[in-house]
Amino acid sequence: MSDTLRWTDVNDIALQLAEQLDTIHGGLGGAPKFPQAPLLRLIWETSLRNGERMLRQRTLHTLARISQGGIYDHLGGGFARYSVDEYWLVPHFEKMLYDNALLAQSYVEAWQLTGTPRYAEVAREVLETLQGHFKHKCLEPIRLNTRLAEAPSHKKTIFEYAPVSHGAADYNRVCD
């Protein structure tokens, strides 16, 4: 048996994943429901390579349903990390940089392929959110990963962060 991953293996995996996507609400599985951006990207990229319409349609359906639900912040932009229900209605109020970045890329590509204005609108709002929420003057040398759900709205924003290249002293940096 070879340790090399073949295109046919990737194709089979993408087909199996797409068959598991919820045809009503989109996405994989039930509650809690995560966008699973890397898996959606795999299905999407495979559809572009093999031309399989079902893969593309199920990915687009999932993107549409996610952006219609409460997991998408219709006021502030961006996506919560997951929905506590299977319908994408009730978000867990935590925004992850990597999820939002991958989802923004998916929405841009969906817009490029379909010309559907809603996909472009969501991508733009997500990218604007990333520029605003994941950037703070006091933490500029720091790469921010998460906007925590536990951050009280009436107090300063709480971030989990990791230093880019400045050492342990940055972990202790506090901004008012």
C-alpha cells in the first residue's frame, strides 16, 4: 500500500463528505453545528477540479444557509465559531479569525463563480469585520486569533492572542 494520496482518494473523500451535508439546513451534522470551512473548501475545490455539480450545489447551499442564520452576525459582520442548534440560528458568540478568513475566501469564490451579489456582500462584510475586530492599536505586534464569547460588551474587549515575534513580554501586555 502506498503512502501517497491520489487524486481519486481526494475525490472520493469529497464525494462522501458532500453526501453527508444536510440538504435542508446545509453543513455537516446536528447541534452544535460548525461551519467546517476546511471541509467545505475541500468539497468546493474538488467540484472545481472534477466538475461534479452536486458538490458545488451542496457547498453553495451550505454557504447560503450559514449566511442567513444567526451564526452570521448580521449587524457586526463575521461568523460565530458555531451554532448551538442544527439550523444555524443560535450562535455561540465567539469569532475565530481562521474560520472567518476561510469562509471569506469561500464566499468570494462562490460570488466569482455564480455572480450572486449576496456572496460578495457577505465576503465584504466578513473582511471588514476582520480588519476591525481582529486589530487593536495596543496589540499591533500581536496576531489575534479569537474574539471570545465571554467578553462582556460593556467592558474592554478580551482577546486570546499569540506573539508574532516579540517574546513572552507581549503575553503580559494589557490595554485599557
